[in-house]
Amino acid sequence: MSKRIGCLLLCLLMLPTLAMAENVEDAIVIGMISTRTTEIRPLMPSERDMISLYGMVYESLVVIDDNGIPQPSLAESWSEASSGKTWTFVLRENVVFSDGTPLTAQDVVASCQYILDMAKNEELTDKGFYQNMKYLVSAISVVDERTIEVKAGRSYYGFLYSMTFPVVPASQVDMASPLGTGPYVISSFEPVSYMWLVSNENWWQNKPQVEQITVNFYTNNKTLITDYEYSQVDAAFTRSVAAAQYKSGINSLSIPYTTRQLETLLLHHKEFPLDSAKVRQAITLAINKASIAKNVYMGMTINADTPVPSDGWLYNDDLESSFVYNPEKAAALLEEDGWTDPDGDGQLNKVVDGKTKNFVLRLIVYEDPDNDVRFEAANMIKDMLKVVGIDVNVEQVTYADALEKMKAGSFDMALCAFQIDVVPDWGFFLRKGNNENYCRYASTEMTDLIDTLRTQQNQAEFAYTSQEIQQQFATDMPFVCLFYRTGAILTRKMFTTVRTIREFELLRGIEAFGR
């Protein structure tokens, strides 16, 4: 906790330096990648950065604040009953869509139901960005014009995070370019070219100082960053590691933003010798994650010893010593597990059932458009494990092949990424038998903790169980969490004063800037 307070104080001390950059006035031009969005469909977005633009036009019942805590937005209040099985939301008065039509409970219910229908449609390959809502909402209905009742699929505090879906008019849920209640409206849109946002005269809060946001779309990061260099745009949104070369100065800022992409090294628990907790712990301690973050990802990461990011309110900082890079301790753990190097060739051996086994592991790795450096990270891991006597054969495969191998259990280790949902629930890859538990990790204690988490309606109890889950993770070492990726907002115009900028909310705070 003391570390987090120290980091907050450091951020506050830095604010005067950031203020030296030019403040935005009434307009800003932004560059970002967009190649697939052909229609404005906020309930079924097809590109992640487009969601940040939708967030300026469409609002939700609940928003997540700087501390990661749910707060009222379109809903002025909520209450829960029946041990968290039923939640009642009351809408704010006098909220209207951009054409002046009043927002009603029917609009909220229709928007939510559309998302649920898409998520449950077995004929659809793409079930939508909000598809995990199907696990959290079992039914939603109108009580009156301003009141909505939701039956929770999981009766816990995490349910509130699923109420961050956009709301559109009930009659427009399946239409392109539906109306919104947010601070801006989309005045013009040309796919793979530009979007022009102007302030919403009917917004229920004070009119934004920034009246116009022009967004130019790019097909690649190289052109985007070049245009930023030549002042063709005021700001650029990018996750390219090339953005790391830009440092904050008097006339330009590089503002990091957190993503939900967790980079991991999966360890197959059903394969010898990774069935040993000591071996898994040794592998964790033998990997210098800070070096990989600095030299491969150019520092565009946030520490994550467990699936809980280190900058989040649920993070258990008491466990940090369990994950500190320590090759000497890693070697000692391997020796305790029976691995030795009797012939001094640098490769560990172990006698099992009268036969000598060499410590050789196969590591599969895939590249993706947003991470063309993962193969380099795999080779660094190979070199680090060699130091403690573990030989690694790196096999580069396609994403489709990697997914097939992970589902089939045809791997020893896999370097891959998970996109973590907005709901802070890690059961999808930690609970025994779940579809994305590719490691075949089977812990009764962990499964019980996940099940307990999914019954905690109280914020404090939810946080306590989340910390217990992290403790169990440190004990079992089911896989290696390397770090969360970050992106960068390169800008010559300061447009926000919020403390935390997150993926999918890259323009958060622009509507209130200057007020």
C-alpha cells in the first residue's frame, strides 16, 4: 500500500511539468489505426480504439473511476437484493438523446438484451466485445420509465463492471449510427478515412470546452507516427513499441495508457517436469521480466506478477518478494526437485524410474499484428532458462496453430497473451476445467476461491478474496505472468486531467477539460 501512495505522490509532483505543454482549446485532431470499421455500431464494435470514440457519444449505466471502482453514470443509483441475485438501477432525470428524445428504461433494457442475444447466438462467429455479459446477466426488465431490474447470472460485486455497456434508443439497437446521450455526436464519418465529432447541445452535463474532435484513420503505425512527427495530427494513439522513443517534453507529451492485454508464459501441468510446483517456481524466478520489458517492449509495460495488474486497487503488494528475479534460488529449487548436472555440460538431468531424463522444454510462440516482438521475447526466455540448466527449443507458429496446440495440450510452454475482461474475475483461466485453462491447472483451493469470489457482493469482501486468489497463485505458480502491455498517447495538446487513462477510454476526461 505504501508503494502505491508513493507512486501517487510522484504522479502529483509531475503534474506541473505536464502543464507546460499546450492545453487544448476548442478543437483537436487525433490520429489512430482503423481498417475494419465500416459502420458505427457501438453495441458490436469491431476495433478496440474505435470504442474510445464511441465512449464520447454513448454512455452507460455505470463508469469505472480512476481507482477502478464502479460509479454512477446514466444510473443515479442502484441497489441489490436477494443476496445479489437482483439489482435495481434508477436512471437520472432529464437525460435525453442528442435529438432531444428522453432516455427511458426501455432503451437500457433493449441495448442490454441485444448484446445478450448476440452473445448467445450460436450461428455467429463474432459474438461481440461485450459477449461476457451472458455470464453475468440472466435477465433484464423494465420496472417503470426510470427503473430497470437485472437478474444477475453471478451474484457478486463484479457484476457492476458489466453495466458499462453503451445505451442507444430501443428502436435503433440493430441500426448503424444510432443516437447517443454522450457529450459528443458523430457529425461525419468516412470508413478508413476520418470521423468528425462535435459537442452535443443536448448533453445533460455542462457543454465541453473542446467542441470538435477530428479523428484521422491510418492503416499502419509507421504512417501514423510519421504524421505525428510532421504535425499532421495533434495527437496519436498507438500500441507500437516505436512510440517508446518519444519522451515527454515542454512541447510534446507521451502519456502511457494501460491495456487489458496480459502477456504470459503458459506451463503445461500435465507434462513432466512442469507438473512440479518447484519447477514452475524455478522457471518464474529464472526469468528476468524487467529485462524483457525494457529491451523487447521498450518499457511499454506494467508489472503483473499475477493476473492482477500492479496499478489496480485489488493488487496484493505483499507478494512481490515471491516473484523477484533470482536465478540462484531458481537453481536451488531445481536441485531440491532432484535435477542435477553430474557431467557438467550445463544441462540438468534427473533419474526417473531408472531412466535419465534431460531437462528440455518446447516453447511455442506466435506473432500478431500488435506484437511483432514476441519471438524476440521467447529467445530471451530461452537464454535465461539456459543459465539454470534448462534447454528450450523455440517453435514459431501461427496464431491459429498455437491456439489449436494449446486446446489440444500439445505444448510444454506457450508464450501468449490474454485479453482480460473489464470484470475483475480470473476464473476463466484459473478455475479447474474452464475452456481457457490451457495449462490444465487443477487446484481445489483456487477453484474454491474463484467460487467464493463469485458470491461476494460487498466491495471489501470482494477485494479480500481477490487478494487470497493472488496468494494462491504465488503458492501454485500455475503459469508466469510477464506484464500487461501499455500503449501511448503522443500529444502536443493536453486534453485531460484524469489520473488513469485506460484502453477503450483514451479520450476519457476531454469532455470536462478546462471546466
